[in-house]
Amino acid sequence: MKIFCTIFLISLGLLIPQSVLGNDVDFKATIRPLLTKYCQDCHGPDEANSKIRVDILNDQFQGKQLFDWDKISHVIESNDVDLRMPPEDELQPTQQERELLTTWITNQIKTAKTRDSVNNGYSRRLTKVQYRNTLRDLLLLSDDFTAVLPNDGVTKEGYNSMEVMQVSPLHLEYYFEIAAKALDQVIVDPKQPPQIHNFRMNLGKDINPENFNDKLILGAGSRLIPVKNFTIEELTPEKDFPFTSHRFQKKFSYIEGYIGNGTIRKQKEFIGVYHNVFACLRGQGGYTGGLQAETVIADGLLLRPSIPNTEIFMMGSTYGPSPNFKISLRELPVHGKFRVKVTASKYADAYDLDSKHSPVDPSLNQSTVIQIEDDSSETVQIPMDGIYQVDLTYQSTAKNDTIVLALAGRPQNYRVSKTEETTTKAFKLIQLKKGKLNFDLQSSNATTVEKIILSKLDSADPLVATFEQFNQRSPQLGVYLGFRRDCGSALSPVQIAQTVSSTKPQAYYFEDAISNYPISVMDKANNNYLAGVSEIGVRNEYLDGRAAPRLLVHSVEFEGPFFELWPPKPHKSIFIDSPHVDSPEIYATEVIRHFMERAYRRPITEHELNRIYSVWQKSYQASTNFYSSIKDALTVVLCTPQFLMITDASTTPASEQLTEYELASKLAYFLWNSSPDDELLSLAKAGELRESLNKQIDRMLADPKSSSFFNTFVSQWLNLEKITTVEINRKKYPRLTKEVKNHLRQEPIVFFEYLVDHNLELSNIIDSDFILANDVVASYYGLDSQDSGLKFIKSEVPANRGGLLAQAGILAGLSNGDESNPVKRGNWIARKIISEPPGEPPPNVPDLKEVEGDFTLRQRLEMHRNKKGCVKCHTKIDPWGIPLEQFDAAGIFQEKADCVSELPDGQEIQDFKMLQNYLISDKMDQIAIGFMQHLSTYALGRSLTFKELDDLNAECRDLKQAGYRVKDIIKSIANSQKFQTK
Amino acid sequence: MKKINRRTTLKGLAGISLALPYLEVMGDEKAETQAAPKRFCAIYTANGMSLPKEQNKIADWHWFPHQTGSKFEFNNSTRPLEKFRDELTFFSGFHHTSGPKSDPHTCSDMWLTGAPLHNPKPGTYNTVSLDQMIARHTKQHCRQPSLVMSIDAGVGFTSRTGTISYNLQGKPIPAENNPLHIFNRLFMGNADTAKKQKALLDRKMKLVDAVLENSKEFNRELGKTDKQTLSQYLTSLNELENRIKSNERWTGIPLKKQDYTKLDFEYDLEVDPLQYYKTMLDLIALTFDADLTRSVAFMLNREDGMGISDTFPLKLGLARSHHQLSHAGDPIGQKDFAKYDLFLSECVGHFLESLTSYKDNNGSLLDNTMVLFGSGASTTHNSRNLPTLLAGGKNMGVKHGTHYHKDGERLSNLYLSIMKSMDININQFGESTKPIQAGIFDVT
């Protein structure tokens, strides 16, 4: 209801005729009878159309009623037959009565706007995200225990405003549970040395001398790397504190075997670490272009990018992407942080030529030709550095065969097929150095290689550029944690993938709390060999299918629980250093006070302290355990409203300035979705935060914690959830996979973040001369020159892109996954971009498809629109969406679509480009006000009042001069009265 | 879907050695519980059912039986329920009179409440739902007043709600959607020995009391500040305190010995919605069997293409999403929609089967449980002739085995009859006028 009316505010100034009447009109005697006579039948207790009831309106002009009054005034004086009230076929007031009503209402609204509304501060509950982040920052906790909480309510505008944020008994029950769990995780017994599990898997061909003859089984679809190609080393980390080492169990007794879901054979003993840890390649293997997904070479495991599975239920697709390498093991710690260290490098790889390429004629080009006598290792002289084409002359009787040729110790597979006679074929491009070159050739009896021809390519040869482009790409190393399931795995990524750009082995670290992952808790009673297997996945992340050098994994090391110090830092940040550690009462007071001030984000009162202290005291008297009694006291702190709510305490109904501490909290939850840090709190303590506000905003936006703001705000503002939930017709749009959707969902967020970082003009959301893209997004837009891996960088704008409206994720989210939908897109523009939200659909709307006959979607829409009851809203929706018909359901630009549209203000629009231009030239003020309304609603955690909405007009005027720069807008909101007062 | 545990973790917990025979542990409530307990479960499906048009010539896929009275025949989409013919009743022609006046997308909000959403009492949105009204009367007998479940957790957002349960103030009650979390909350918290449990509850009570005391004082200290959220918080805290108190009453009374191994938490929503529904419904049956609660509401899917459930038909191999199917007017679409009804009938059939398999006082769980299954729309956005089915509750005097049709009858009257059968003595609910006067309910 509120948002519906805000559209009129924007043009309020223009609509109001100058006052001719004073305020002496009596509401009860003059106005009420008119409303009763002309309006009440439809807008009274019986029908309450549009949720307006004139019988309960009064002349106080406060709160929500203001919006109703404004709307009434607008429809009474409107000349638009579709809007004008009362409707044509109802009893009509005289012109004089109409004017009396509108003038009176207008004057009352004017008076109401100058009057301050009652300001009594408020308490609003932390959102789920805010609660999670606050716990993380307060307790230095990596574990996220908050997933069990019910999701927060969302307003129609898309925000977790306080009007829809509830506190239920279920919330309370979980708050207690989460607080206890979190404190159990953080508070340790310092005298009890921890037990640490540290081991490494080394990978390499024939590196394990151990003679291991057992046949290993890990269920259906599990291809295991033979034991001879890896070793397990149990390590003892170097630490400055005492600890014990956990060692792998090496004796097991299981019922062996696996058929379907049944177990077979009898109880059997299994001996050795290789029944505990496996190097597993689950899935069917194979790769596009007949390549091998993975290969074990002397110093590690080569992995191609993992092609995501097809998302369609089939045997093969349940085993995850290909290749799908993971360490499967029976033991992982259950609590605490862990660290995975992968030693990896970028393989100095060869580029695979397709069969179109012809071999180089050795007589025209001074090629190095190696004559092969028999399969043996030799050397040959390379004349100069360069890119070489590798051709082979061979004969084969096998239908398909693989030759392994290692040049300079870098093995490559060569796939050959049956030949009638001796054949020479082009295979690869490879970089070679001048001087002595080792080569080693391995082939089966079916294939005889006669010659290896190495021809240096001329630097002008286009193949050289192809190779160089190939060679500058880098694999993306991703680590996963989870457990094995009979069909597939439950694996979650550990942090984000890292770029491996060096051809020398380097260490890459991945850390998190183990409780954030699906971990198989082994049931002791389960006697199946396959039960309770955890997995550490290591992948070369798939980008866009372009060829790139492979990832070479040398070793994978795990350490957990991972402690840098003992007692750990989170523990020490609660149990602070003090001369009073040996006097429990004094020390408890210090610990509790220190914790409470951080938890409450302000100084605490003696009352507050005493209440918590007495919890400690009672608990300590009963248990004499200092740590558990502190746990009790802090659990209570974490469940109090002072912690769980953001409170602006008010003492009078008049508007008061926020205290410096309140300002610190409000700002921190706005820009970080978390509590204020030490710097904000110490500025507040010194009373200097308000004066250094803009400087602090700059600092806060530059802090990584602001990512929670960008993520949450942009997702809610633009309703990005739609991108995730839309079910794409994958037959029609094969490129729009789940993974691609995830990257496209990031695009608007990083784009907005870029606008803020560089304080760019807001008009960039309509059209921009750049985009933010990673390789996946760039490639979706048809740009193939980008090489930034998974990192989003500023890129050239592809044709017909720029701004938010042309982003494929948003466009696809506003389709049904099969056809584009101008109504959804129009509605989105009306609500999110130009802030002219249409009304709610009336009951019993017929479906578009029910219109009989052969009509285009556009014609069907038009028919629908022209129906009585539909026309009012749809003339404000569809015209905005029609120009976007130039993008299909997957957000791909299409030339032919019928996209001529007449906007609600009569403007004719030919195509999408023209819509962009029109919005920037004619609608920018309105867009800016709308944007400020969205951002203010988010910042305040509540819907704006009538007066606050009206104030936006004035605030925007100041920002217009500089072109509505986005960071300026954020600062303007934080400095505005609505943010700074309570 | 980050945290997933294996079903195997639960094995071995099945037998808790302290389990005592059911009646014995009830102590002084013996006399009362000997009369069979009265339970209620509401299962909601959004977007209506397939009611194919005549010209599409697939009349045998109509959700409603074509015949009324006791000689009715099941059509294809409800066939899995046929074996429960004598345990269920179809109701047709029913609706909420406020339905056609309100935004059709809010029909799930209204389903169990019958509230005038188009014209609410100022300052409110909805009114209390049937399951909560029942819970108010049954909670004295069990550990939890009610259980609120939904395909999507929480309350969703205004006007596209993700729950069908509303408290006495008409506020939506956040639903839970993760069967493992629900299982852990309801069953595992009680798996300790009685002494340990008592100590835990005592500690919890002390902490809750401390928070309550602190919060009341904080509330006073805040003076004039607007306290809407804080008062909600205090109410919830009081409610939590009551729950612990009523839990305390149950300490020392171990949970009934049950076999948890049938619960399968290894479903993958992306692939196999059937298993998810089965697990949730199995959990309800277990909850009833242990008498943890006597009132359950479960929203199977959301209106208007919201949430993951909209994609289930696609995952099951049908051509369109749930909301799209509900809009279908063509023969293929209407048949596919009916095939989704068939899927839902399988789920409900599984549930009835499961209830039948548990022994209860004077019969099976099904005999002591009224299962209400239906939708707030007949087909898309049509709020009349709501598909409604009631099963079970023989011991409460319900006479099943018919298709009862009455054009324009109020759904609230059916709700009133349900409550009367459960010996809940109220005379008006929602927009009810009088209880159903047919031979189905043995009420006066």
C-alpha cells in the first residue's frame, strides 16, 4: 500500500493547486459526508477496495493514513478515466465538491508534512545475516551455527524491515541453543592439550614402493588411483604449545563388499592405512574432444577443468563433475578449524590441435626429425627457443590407442586410431628451449611410431598466437569438503578458488570451520566398508571451456583442528590478561564487563553488569568451575535483547539526535551487517564519530566486511533470488547452467560495488560503457579475450550491454526459464528502477494462454491489458518490459523481437537502446529518488514515513549537481535526519 | 544444502533402555489418556488441483470423484488413496466466502483461518489458524503444543507466505523445513538419561529466567522507546519459559521406545522430492506415535511459483512448473497437472499407510488422527469449490466413505465440526455459521 502511493509524491509539487480555502473547513460537517456519499460503498467496511476504508479515516493526518489521503486526492482530481474516482458509472460529485475535497486534503497534507511525527526510537531485531556476522566478529568464530534459524520476513519491497521481522518462541529456543554451541566452541580448557590430525597425500606415478595387494573398493562409479601412485605421510606440525598427534586407524573389521544397497560376504579384517585413505576419481572419466580428464605423471596428478554434470538425472551425472578427484578417508576431526594446503603448479602444457590441422612438411621447414628405432629414451638437439608443432609418423592396428611422449620430462598423451598405411599427423603445439632435449616414448605393440617431427613455427604463424593465448591462461584451484554418498557426494567449496599461475610448485591454503561442511558422523554400529567416508575434493575449476594449461597437483595436506596458538585466540579474547586471574570474583567481573561492552556495542550500566554477574556467581557457587560458569553468564548475554536488537533509546516523543554509540551501531549494521569495530566504538567514546562520519564511511566501504552490505542490499533491491530459483529449459538454453547462473547472479553485485568504490554516477545502472566480468560472464556475453579466471574485473562493454537492465542474470531471472516475459520485466523496472510500482492484481485474473486464437505474445498481452480491471495496472507495467523483448529468456540479445512500446507518459520507444537513452535523459531524477528510497529503507531497517519520503526530493536536489554519484548518495543517507535522529 | 547428515548416524539410537510402557509413564493422567488421544494434521498443497475441462476429454483425471455419496469412484489422480476408501471423505463445493474477494495468491494464508484478508480488522492481517486453535486445547497432553512444517523455512514474505499456521494474534508462525533439524530438536534433545535431562533443563531454566529478568528490567529502563519488537520478544520468552516448564513435567518420562531407522535423511531435493515428503511425513507419524504433539500443519508447496516446490513437477519429468501447470487449460497441461496431483496422492497415501502401521489406543494412529488435505484454490486463482479431503479419526466418531457435496458450503463449518469431534468446545471459528449437519460427524 505504501509503495503504491509513493509514486504520487514524486510529482506532488506539480499536482497541488494553490490553496484558496483556509483550514476552517470542518471535517465532520463537510468532508466526512462527501466521503460517505461518494466513496464508502466500495471503500468501507464491506468491500474496502484497494484496502482503503474512508469510514476509518480521520482528520489527524498521521502515519499510514497520510498515504491513503494522498492517494484519494490524486484519484479524485485525475483526468485519466482509468484512474479517476468515483468510476464513470457511479454517482459523481459536483466539480465544486471535487475541488473542496482535493484542496482540503492537499492543505492538510502540507500541514502534516511540516509537523514532525512522533519519534520514539525503536528496537529492531538483528536479521539472520546480521546475527551471524555479529557472532563471528564478537567471538572470532568461523563456525556458522545460525542456519537452523527461521528465515526473516521480507516486505513487498524486498527488505527485512522491522515491520515484518518477528521474534517467535522458536527464535528464542534457537538463540539459546546457538549461544551455547558457539561458546562451547570458543571456550577451551587451556590445561588440556589439543589433539591435532596432520597428514599429507603425495601424488606421482610409481612413487609408492610399498607392495599393497588388497583390492580396494569404494562403491559404484569409484575409480581409484592405484596405491603405487600415491603415499600417505602422517605428520607432526611444529607448534609452540604441547599437543598430541592423532594417527590414522590402520586396522578395521568390516563386512566387505557392495551390491546395490546390500552388503555381502562375511566379517573381514582389513589392515593398512590404504583401507583408511583413498585417492578417488569418482565418475565415468572421459572428457570432451576425446581427451583424458586426469593423468598421473611422475610428480603429481594432472587435472583438466571439472566439467559440471548435466543436472539431469542419469547414472553418470550423479557422480559429480568430470574429473572429480578427492581424497576419501574415514577420519576427519568433528570440531574446530581446519587447513588444507595444496601444493600445485600450472603444467607447462601442450596445446592440442584438432584433426583439421595438417602436419608441417619437414623439407620446407628446418624441422627436427627424430627417427625411432625402438621404444627408448634418447636426447636430441633443439636449435632455438620457440613454439613447436609436434607431428608423428606412425602405423597402428588398434582402433584406438594412446602413445605417451614425454618431451623435456613433460609427458603428453597422443591418441591415434587405426591406419591402413604409415601416416603423418599434426598433434600438438609445445614450447621448447634451445639445447639438449630429453624424449621418452611409450607405445603399445599395436602402434609403431617411426618419426617424431618437431617444427618451429614462424612467429607470424597464427598458431603461435593461439598457443600464447592458451599459455597465458591459468588453472583455478578449488578445494571442497564433504562426505561420500552412494550416489555422488555432498561436497561444499572451502573458500573461493585460487589462481595457480606459476609453473613452479607453490603452496595454496584453504581454511574454515569444519562444522560448516557436510561431515559424515560415523556410526560405530554400521559395519559396511563404505559407511562414514569423508572427502576432501580438489578441482581445477571449470570456466568457459576454452583450452588452458592443466593443473598439476603435487600433494594435499590436511591439518585439523588447526590452532596457531593455545589457548586459541578466540578463547583469549574472552579471557583477557589481568593481574586478577587468581581471584575468581574480580576476574569474573572483568571478563564479563569486557565481553558485555563488546556484545552490547556500548558502555554497560552497573545494573546490567550486576545482573549478569549474579548469573555467574550462582553458577560458580554450584559448580566451582570457572570456565563453565563464565559460559553460563555469557550465554545469557548472547540471549538478551541488548545483544539481539539494535536499539535507539528515546526519552521524549520529540525528535532526538542518536547518541554516538547508537550512530556507530546503526552505521555498522548498514555498511557491514555487523557490529561496530574498535575504531568506531572509540570514536563514539570520544564523541567524534559524527564529525568524522564521511571519513568512516570511506573506511568502512573499503573494508572486506562491506561485502555483506553489497551482497544483501543488491540481492534484496534487485530481487536476485529469482536468478537462483528460475528453472532454465536446458534443452533450449544449454549454456545457462547452474554454475553460470551463480556467476551471473554475482554480476550486479560486483557492478554496484564498483560504482560505489569509484563514486560513479547513478546513471550507470541504466547504461554504462563498461561491465564487470569474470571469464565465465565474459564468455557468456561472447567476449573471448578476457583472462582473469574467476575474478571479476572491469571489461569492455559487449554490444547491447551496459547497465543493470541488460545483465543476463537479471533478464533470465525475470523469465520463466523458457520464454521471456515482458510483464515480469516491466513490473521489475517499475518497482525497482523507476519506482512507479503498479497495484496488486485483482482476484480471478484469467490466464494469458486462455485467449483463444493465433496471436503473438504481444497481441495477447494487449488483449489482456485492455480488459476492464487489468488496464489500470498493465499500462504501467508492460510498456517498460516490451523493449526488453530484445533479450530472450536466457538474456541473450536477439535482433528480431517486436519491441516497439508506448510508455505510460506517451513516449514512444523503438527498442532497448532508446529506452536506456530515454531513462537517462528524462527519468534520472525519478530514478535517483527511487534508488534513495530503496537504500534508505535498507539502511533504516524500516519503511519510510510520508515526510521522510517527501524529504528525499530536497536531498536529491543537492546530489543532482554532481550527477548523483553513488558513494555520495550513501553518505547523504547516513547524514540525513532520518538516519541521525530517533 | 550445506549440512547433511547420514541416516546411519541415527541407527543405534532406536532403543533407549529406559523406555517404559506407554500408559505407565502417564501417571495420574492415566484415566484421561486411556480414552484415545485426539490428533490433527493439516496438509496443504498450493495452486489447486487439476479439474480438467470437459472439452479436453480427460474426465478420469479430475481430482474430485464424479459421483457423490457413498457410491463414488476414485479417478486416476487420487487412485493411491483408494485403499483408504472407508477411512476418508471427499468434500466438494466448499469455500471461504472471503476467498473470492481477496488477492488469490493469499489463499494459503486463509486456508486454515477463514479470515477476511481483503478487509482485515485494523492493525491485523490474519486470524488464528485451525491447527493452532486445536493446539491450544491439546497442548496440555503433550510435550510440544504444535509442529509447523513447510517446504520453505520461515514465514516467506507478506502475501506470499511460507507457512499456513497463524498464532492467536494472527501472526504467521515460522515453519521448519529441515527434517533432520526437526528430528534433532524433538527427539535427540530427549535422548539423554532422565537425570542428565533434568540437569540440562534446570540449567536452561536458570538461564532463561536470568534473560527474562534482565529483559524486563531493560524494558523498564528504555522508558518511552517504542517497544513493539521488545514486547514480542518478551512474549516469546515467556512462551519459551512455559515450554521448558511443561518439558520439566515430562522429564523423567523418557520418550517412547521407537524405531528411527525408517527415517531417511539422504534425500536430494534437487532430484527426488518424493523422498523428502516421505521423510517429513514419516517424521509426523513418529511424532504422533511418541505423542510429542497432537497438532501438526505441513505446507507441501507455495502459491504462485514461489520456492523450490514450484520446480518439483519438472524434476518429476512433467513439462511445466507447478504454478504454470495450475494455469494450464490445454489437455496436455491439465493432464500433467493431474499427474502432479497423483504424485501428491502418493505422498498422502504413504502418510495414511504410515499412520495405519502404528498401534495406538483403541486401534491405529489413523483412527485417532484427523488428517485434513486440501488446497485454497480449486484451480488457478479460483477460490470456490476447494479440493478438500478428510481422513482418519474413526475413534472420534467420524463416519467416512463418502463424497459429500454441497455448493457454497463454508469450509469454516467443516473446521468447526472437526474441532467438535475432538471435544473442543467452541461454537464459532473463522466465518463458520454452524457445524456440518450430515452423517459424517457424530456430533450434536
